[in-house]
Amino acid sequence: MENIKLFLLFMIPGTFFAGLLDVIIRYALREGKINERLLLAFNFIFSGLLIFITFIFLVDFPEIKQGFWPALFMTSILGLFGHWIYYKAFSKEDASIVSPIRLLTPPVVLFTGFLVLGEKASFWGIVGILTTVAGLWFLVNPEGKKLGLAKIFQNKGILLGILGALFVGFAFPFDKKAVITSSALFFIAVYLIIVGVASLIIYIVQKRDFLIHRDLKANWRIIFLMVVINIAAFFLTAQALNYTLAAYAASVKRLWSFWAVILSGQILGEKDMGHRLAATGIMLAGIVITSLFG
């Protein structure tokens, strides 16, 4: 019972901060205050550096085992595109739509886990996938009409959210490989720095903008807030893993989408919250089935 209390003490506020981060990303991009790739770069670079500095002072340097660097390279390439696509989605669509679409990632991982790691999904894993997809259909088709691919392709925010989930899903097995061949803290710090720096370079080359310090100065408050919230979300959810099984933690962690939907209505004034919460609940049920029984 004590472990459950400690687990919830860390995981619930951790998921709250993760949901709040989605809302802040949407706010910054909706207002057109900064380019989405540049916002991603600043958030990842500063978050990664702070985690790395903390890691160096508080934790022994991990043993780097065989397979770490190829896994880090692959997940960094996929993450470079996947996270940018997510940020792009937040610039096109409400946070209460894009954030729940991220729940597609665990079902995608069942397929990518089979392709990369040879892991096979069970019957209940398939049931969880179908439940999550049903929730997504309800989310993007509130009127219950026949939903065609053409309608999805017309909504760039939804399409980008789905593509982002696919990229992150393909990256997850490489994340797992990188973690087990080093350590979680070391991996996430290096990963954030690599993706952040690469995103910054791409932005500078594409936009030919060498005065990025102006964007940093103009948006330092929201970037600082994002970095603090990002680290808080990561630390709290990672700490919660010490007090329960990974499958349970993975399911409860998905509460961040509920927080994102609720906070989107409260902070950003987004509409149709009841329907979007219901759709998110269906998708979350699919994740619970997949995590606990799949």
C-alpha cells in the first residue's frame, strides 16, 4: 500500500506537468510567437543540458554496452522528425485533439516491437489496439458520420499527429535498446541534446536565420517555463517507476492526455471538451488493456 501511495504521489503530478507542457506548446505556436522547429530546439537543448549536468554530479557515469550507439543514432533520426511533426501538429490543431492522438504510439509499438525486437502481441494486445483506434475515430469524427481518408488528409493537424505517433512508435524499440545498454538518465539527456542541436541546425540552414538569439530573448519566459515543466514531468514519472510494475506505470502515465484536454479547455478556451474527454477515455482504455494484458 505504501508503494502505491508513493507511486501515485509521483506519477499524478508528473502526468499533470506532461499535459501542461502540451498546452504550453500549443499556446506558443497558436500565437505565432516562434517557429515550431526553433521552439523544439530550445526546449530540447536546455532540458537535455540541465539533465546531463544533474546526471554528472549525482550519478556515476554508466557503462556503455554494445548496441547503444546504433540505437541512439536510429532513435535520434526518428525523433528528429517525429517530435518536429508533433510540434507542427500543435501549430495546426487544438491541443485537446493532438495530445490524445499520441495515445496511438503504444499500439504502434506492438508492431515495431515485433519488427525490431521480435516481440509478439497477444490477443488482448490486439483488442487494446482496436479499442484505441475506435477512440481515435470518435475523437476525429464527433458527428459519427462515415469517415474517409480524404477527410483526415484535409485536416493537417490530425494527419500530422498520426504521423508523429508512427515515428515515435518506430523509435520506441530503439529507445528501449539504448536504455538497457546505458542508463535512462544518460540516454534521455544525450538524446535531447542531439535532437535539439540537429533541429537548431536545420532551422538555421532552412531559414538562413543566424540571429536566433533574438527569438530566444523574445520568448525566454515561455521557453524557461517549458524546460522546467519538461524536466519536472520527466523526473516525476521516471521516479514513479521505482514503486510499481512497468506495465501499470505505462498505463497510468497516459493520464497526461486527460490533463492536456482539461487544461486546454481551462487555459486555451478550447471547445467540445466533453466529447474529447470521452474519446480520450476510450483510447486510454485501449492502452490499459494493451499494457496490462497485452
